[in-house]
Amino acid sequence: MAFWDALTRRSPDDRRRKLLARTPGGPLRAYLEHPLPDPTTPVDDLRLLAIDVETTGLDPTVHRLLSIGFVPVNGRSIDLSGARRLLIRQGAGPGPGVGESATIHGLTDDQLSVGLTLAEALAITLDALAGRVLLAHYTDMEEGFLGAACERAFGTAPVFSSVDTMHLQYLLLTQGFDDEPPRDALRLWGARQRYGLPVYKAHEALTDALACAELYLALIEEPGTGSSLASLQR
């Protein structure tokens, strides 16, 4: 039990170093060689990467990544020069294709046929994320799918430092009270509406990543959000 307690208390950077020691050369090792951002980093100095993924479903153990969109956030500004949308080519042969998920994200098998391989898309994403905080609206989705994809492509899931705009919105709306906020108020587009942010077409990876980045900048202006990475992760 003492060993398990010590293991669960191990910091993300400790886990990163342990993974690094047994990860061979390649994109994942290059990512792990960059220390995770220090929890004491002030918000004004924080470097994040807002990420969104489009997938064939919601279960990373079963469903597949179709596209990744990301945009860097440096302190209180968005760096559009670093924005990318990556389409991921699916395996050759009579696979399941995008199936009914196309009605959500609009991606077709023809569009994806000229995309990157999974390993290529992950290498680009990990390179952009190195030394940064993963920023997403409900980080379980992005961490889950990127982790599962890295296991398939590289044999190991990486360690992330992350900030979740859905969680920040929840904390601001509840302020420690027991009343649950309306469900729509926690969705990305409902949360943006609260701050008068523009309406974009949903379920496109780069657009959703940009929408998350804009929401983050609005959230950190709210009193009580916090002034450091650690306070955003509480």
C-alpha cells in the first residue's frame, strides 16, 4: 500500500522522466525530453496548445482519430501562425471508414484518403505540444484519444500537463456551491455565449481548438480563476 500511495503521488514530471528512461528515439521521446511546464508558472508566462480532435466515436479504446486541430496560446495571446489542422489517413482495405460519425464532423473517406498517417500526425502534434500545457474543453477526450493513438503508433502513452476550460467554467459557475449549472452552460458553445464570443461552426477540429483558446482567454480574466498553472489545475 505504501508503494501504491507513493506511486499515485508521483508528479507528472516524475512520470515523464520515468517514461523517458524507457522510450526509444522518435517523436514520443523528443516530446518527453522537454520538461512539463512548472506548476508555479504565472498565467502571463504560460505556453499552452489548444487542441481538439474529431473521431469516429467517444471511446478511445475502440474508436479512431480522424483529425487534430491545434493553436498555440502564449500568455494572453493566440498565435495563429502556429495553427494546424491535420487529417489522418485511415488504414488501407475494407475498414469501417468514418461511418455515421460523418454526420457530426462532415469528414469523408475521400478527404481522409490524402491525409497523414497516424504516426505523422502525432509527430507534428507532439512537436507542437512539447514544453506546453495541453488546453482543451473536456480534456479527457483529447488526452484519451491522443494517449491511445500514441500507444498504437509508438507503444507508449505520453504524460500531459493539461488545463480544462470546461472545468474552469464549472468552478466559476458554482463558486463552491452545490447547485449544478445548466448542462448547456458547460458546453463549449454555451460557455462562449456567456462571454459574448462569436458563433463558429462546431465539430471542425481547428475551429473548435480556436474556440477553446478564445474561451480560455476570457476565463482567465475572471476573478478567482487563478494566477498560475497550479491554480488553473486545482
